[in-house]
Amino acid sequence: MTKIRLNVLIAGGTICSLAGAMYAFYTSGVAPSALGRFDWTFLPWVMVVFGGSGNNLGVLLGTFAFITLQKLIVSYKYALSFLPFDPVWLQYLLMGLVLLLILNFRPYGLIREKASYATKPNNMSM
């Protein structure tokens, strides 16, 4: 079992390193400031929480809804010139508000996790 885990780790590392190399060629270089924590860690987590982390359909629906909402906010934020703050920050404020509302009123996301039924344990040791 340990050898299988090691092979999976090696395969995953290989795929990730190839993806990083392809990204570096695509962007003609990689700078640490280009990979902000907010865009690469927080927003994908919000998408998963928004849709429901228990199933793939929920994650897809959450990602679609999140991206749609984000594009609408970016498109219309400068039309809201009456706001008492700079509209540049509107996207972050509304995404934080949506996250708080989801966590308070639907903590399981848009689609609930499917109930898993316990199966009979087998005699394989891990």
C-alpha cells in the first residue's frame, strides 16, 4: 500500500511540475507577486463552499454561480458611483458578504452532500 501511495505522489508531483512549467512558458515568466494568495487559494475555496463540498455537481454549480456573480459585479461596479467608498473594493466586499450568508444560512452549500451508506468492512489492512 505504501508503494502505491508513493507512486501516486510521484505522478501528482510530475503533473503539477509540468503544469507549472507550461504556465511559466505561457506567461513568459513567473513572479511571486503575480500569484496572490487571494486569487489562488481563497477564491477556489469560496467556490467549493458556495456549491457544497460534498459532491462534484455542487462544486461545478458553485463555481459557475460564483464566476457569474463576480463578472456581474465587475461589469456594473462603476455604475454605482453613489457609494461612499471606492467601487474597486466592491467585489471583495460582496464576495465576503456572500460567503458569510452562505455559511450562516446554507452551511452545506447549494447542493447537499449525498448520504453515504456504511459498507461491510473487508479484511484488507491499510
